[in-house]
Amino acid sequence: MIPLPRLYAILDASSFTDADTLCLSARELVAGGVTLVQYRNKSGNAGQMLEQARELKRRVGNSARLIMNDRADLCLAAGFDGVHVGQDDLSPEGARQVIGGALWLGVSTHNPSQLCEADRTTANYLAIGPIFATGSKANPDPVIGLEGVRRARGLTQKPLVAIGGITRANCRQVIAAGADAVAVISDLLLEPRKSAEEFFRILG
């Protein structure tokens, strides 16, 4: 079982003007104690994504584990530590064939049947959500609430990441419901270092 930190930071490229501001935010997050960071870019082309990812790797180095969203090939090309795939991406086993056995593989799920299916794969951790309403996706899946986290916890022994609308105000409830980690995008954008430090204080 992999050791998941309580806070899983997601850097969405659409929230930043360029690679420099994205990397500066990443450095601030790491300074605030973050050790797991996902790079997500839903609109860039492969060349742009690889350029940003390599710069992120250069600036962060080994001070945090870097996860590539969606693209197993770019995960390898950028020297990242793992890939996270969704329901509409390369299958978990397809991604595993690309990245090999040593790198981390995460899978997004949105309901019990998807979670049970992902549980049977070689995924190192499973994500469940959205827990609360979120503005980070154009067409989000139905909100599952804290009860959805409790249900998911009963269906898998794998480390469980909760995502979707999680803030400093509600993160403790999410962990109490059974999540091992909370994935956060929006509530880390302003003053990343201070925000991360507050998350860790709240999560204990």
C-alpha cells in the first residue's frame, strides 16, 4: 500500500497564465508541505503539456511526487512519478503497460460500480468524487456527498482520494468519512504556501 499524504494538490494549467506562474505556485505548495502534486492540462496540445511538465519537474525536482493527468506517454517523457487516468482516458491496465510497474497509477471513479471495477486493476490509489459541487469541470458527474465517501471506503482497501469542491472548511469531514487524502484545486490558488500550511494544520 502506498503512503498517501493527507493533501493532494492539483495544478490545473487553465488557472495560470503561463508555465512560470504554474511552477511558482508549485514551489510555494512544496514550501507549505505538499509532497504530492498532479499536473492537469485539459486544453493544451501535447507539445505544450510536455514543455510545462518538464519545467515543473526541473523546478520541483524530487521534493514532491509529480503525477501526470491523463497522459501516460507524457508522464514518461517528463520524468514524472505516476499518471492519473479518468473514465474516458486510457484504461488503467493500458496505462500500466505504458508506465511499467514502478510508477504510481491513480484512477478516477464517480460511483460504486466504477470504484469496484477500478479496485480490481493494478491502480495504486482510487479517487472518488465529486464530493461537493465543483467549478473545475465543465460537465461534472453527480455530487456524491460524504455518504458517497463512506460507501466507497467500504468497497476498497486501496488508498482513497476524495475530490470535488473540497476546501479548508469541509476537509476534516471528508477525512472523517473515510478518505485517506483530499485532492484540492481552487482552495490552493490564493497564497499557495499559506493555504497548504492551513490544510495540514486542519487535517492534523
